[in-house]
Amino acid sequence: MQVGLSNPTCTFLWENWEMEKHDVLILGGGPSGLSTALHLAKAAPHLTPRILILEKEHYPRLKLCAGGLVIDAEVILERLGLDTSEVPHVDAEDIRFDFAGRGLTVRVPKRHAIRVIRRDEFDAWLAEKARSRGIEIREGVSIKKVIPNENGVTVETDQGNFHATIIVGADGSNGITRRCIFPNEPVYTARVLEVLTPSHQHRPSGTFSEFGGGREGSAFFDFFPVPNNIAGYTWDFPTQVNGTLMRCWGVYDTNLLADQKRPALKEPLAEEMKRHGFELGDYEIKGHPIRWYSPWNKASMPRVLLVGDAVGADPVFGEGISIALGYGVIAAQEIAESFQRGEFSFGRYKRRLVRSGLGQTLFARWLISQVIYTLKWKWFQILLWRILKPFVLLAAWIFVLNWSKRIPLRN
Ligand SMILES: Cc1cc2nc3c(=O)[nH]c(=O)nc-3n(C[C@H](O)[C@H](O)[C@H](O)COP(=O)(O)OP(=O)(O)OC[C@H]3O[C@@H](n4cnc5c(N)ncnc54)[C@H](O)[C@@H]3O)c2cc1C
């Protein structure tokens, strides 16, 4: 704010004096930002009143996402004493990984295979939990620019400027933080489309489509688009909207085969939906990119840490909720130790990340994505999903699931 001081130096000092100051500013109140705050409050309770989360929307806010929570997400939240069953959800008992309708089934002993939430409800619930633990969240504040310097970081927003000792960029795949601090970094993004439909399709004959006949309790991934250079899959999950059972459909493409001739992204989605009696054209299609993890993605610079999609989600499936929660664990440990030392270079953050269970699964998933989506031939996809079942299941168990148990939690 400028108050009639004509000397430019005075103006600068006055502006800085007027700026709201915080030790830890978290930019973005999605799962990665909220998890960072919750874990930091647990690891270093004295920092809790010094944390501020800035979120541009108001909860419950829309977030395009199928809302599939894998077990690692629940494990991380359980260790914070949070129970996702408080959030409206639908549990799928098994997950099918198919090529053109046939493949392998994953079940988890004595548990659901995947829990499906709606992100407006889930994120609002998590934000409420953070608030109940003393963390301040300011809604309706949009970040415009991030300017780190030797003594801290200036954050320009539509509600004035803030000054922080450190900031955490948790503002998602299109986030401003990463773009401000690494403007020239290559970006690996997947394209994703999503559609919500009723749970059953009523056929003109008056009968229900086959969804009525047993698919409702399962989540499906089908990799049939890969030979056509869509390096991803179609999905359909059970979900609920305001208590009504629905179905969430979508298509994910890593863009790994972007240099090849590809059909329009909605074509495989329309094909899959038609197979089950739904017309894509009857429903609203929404799209959003997902920035995925590559080992070369940068994660920090002095006084700035990135978490969640700002660093990168899982490249194989675009699965990012559990991953975002996991980034929060690692970032909180790094921040707590930095405040103990009074040193904020964050030079060790990437190494800490890479060595953790989260870093290991992200690396494994990056490697898997490079193999399964570039060896795109039909015979290879059939071999993978239908014939090599035990090996694929073992690899998934070791490299894809259960990584959250390999992140040590410090109190
Ligand atoms: C179509 C689709 C389906 C998906 N399905 C699944 C799924 O089933 N399971 C799964 O695990 N993952 C899924 N994902 C991925 C998942 O949604 C993300 O990985 C996850 O949301 C990442 O969390 P985050 O906290 O890093 O970012 P986000 O959830 O994007 O949160 C970022 C937050 O920052 C705020 N923000 C952004 N810009 C600003 C700004 N300038 N100023 C202030 N605030 C700002 C946003 O409003 C938001 O609240 C899906 C993604 C898409 C697009």
C-alpha cells in the first residue's frame, strides 16, 4: 500500500512494513497443502500459529477428480487420527485392470480396494480438520506472483501482499508458484476428460444396461486405447453425488505418444461408454491436465518447497490424492528441521523425497509408464493385462501400493 511517500526507497520500506508477515505460507488448500499443514502442526506444534494457508476458492469448492482414494491415502490420514469414512463415499470391492474388457482383478484382504469420494466434500472435510487443529486458512485469496529473495518470500495476491519466511507451493498442476520459480522447466502433463452419469442406464426397451448386473461394486481401468496412441486408459468408478449413486467415467492420456497420430481424446471414452449403454453426447464432459512426476522435475529452491501436483502426480494412472498427502508428510519434516536449524535452503528436500517410500513409488511408476505406454502394441497389452497376471500383481504390490508405510512419521 502506498501512502503518499514520494521517495522510492521510503515507499518500498513502507510497503514491506505494511505487508502481512507469516513464517509458513502454504499456497493452495488442496490435499497437498492441507497435508503439509497438518503434518507440520503434528511434527512442530509451536509452528501451528505461524502457518497460513491461502486458498483462492471457498470450500466446498469444485475440483475435477474421480475421487478414487487408494489405501495409502487412508493410511496417511489414519496416522493423523482422521477417518475418511466421515466423508460421503462409495467403496469399490475390487479394481479391474483390463485390455478390451478382459484382464486382472485386484482385491485387498478384509478391506475395500478403493474408496471413492467427491473432492468438494473431501477437501472441505480436510480443511475443517486442519482448522480444528488451529491452522488458519484464508479462503478467496488468489496468488498472483511469488518473489523469493535472501530474507524471505513476497507473495502478491488479489488481497494484498504477504511476506513469509518460507512458502509451500501447493497450488496444483497449473500452479503459479512453480511457474514463477521455474519458468523454463519442461512440463510433463497428461490430458484427462471426465463425465458423470447415472449409475444405471435405462434402455429404450425398459431394461437396465449390464451395469445393473454386478459391475456397480467395481472400479474399472481399460487400457484398450494404448495401441491407438492414447498412452493411458479409460476408467469407470462407482461414486455418489448428494447421496445418489452415480458412475464416474473418464479417459487419461499421459501424452507419451503425442508425436504419433491419435484419435480425439473423447473417442475412446465414447466407445467405452457405448459398450455399457451410455451415450457420451448426453452428458457434460469436463477436462483438466495432470502434471506428472518425472525424476527431473524440480521440487524446491531456497525458501520455496513444492508439493503435490506442483511437483508431479503418478504418471501411470494420474493418481494424485494419496501422493499429494504423502508429499505433505515429507515437506513437513523438511520444514520442521529447517526451522530448528534456522536455515532454509531446502537443498535436502529432493533427496529426502527420492529416498522415501513416496519417491520410490513415484520413480517406479515413472519407469512403468515409460514401458507400458511406449510398448503400445496390442499383443504386448494383452500379454501384460491378461497373461502375466501374477507378475503384474506382484510388481503392483511391491512398487505401486503400500508405500505410505515406508514414510517414517516423526512426532
Ligand atoms: C479428471 C481427473 C480425475 C482424477 N482422478 C483422480 C483419482 O481418482 N484419484 C486420485 O488419487 N487422483 C485423481 N486425480 C488427480 C488429483 O486430483 C490430483 O493429483 C490432486 O488433486 C493433487 O492435489 P494438490 O493438492 O497437489 O492440488 P489440487 O487438488 O489441485 O489443489 C490445489 C489447490 O490450490 C488452489 N489454487 C490454485 N491456484 C491458486 C492460486 N493462484 N491462488 C490460491 N489458490 C490456488 C486450488 O483452488 C486448489 O484448492 C484426478 C485428476 C483429474 C484432473
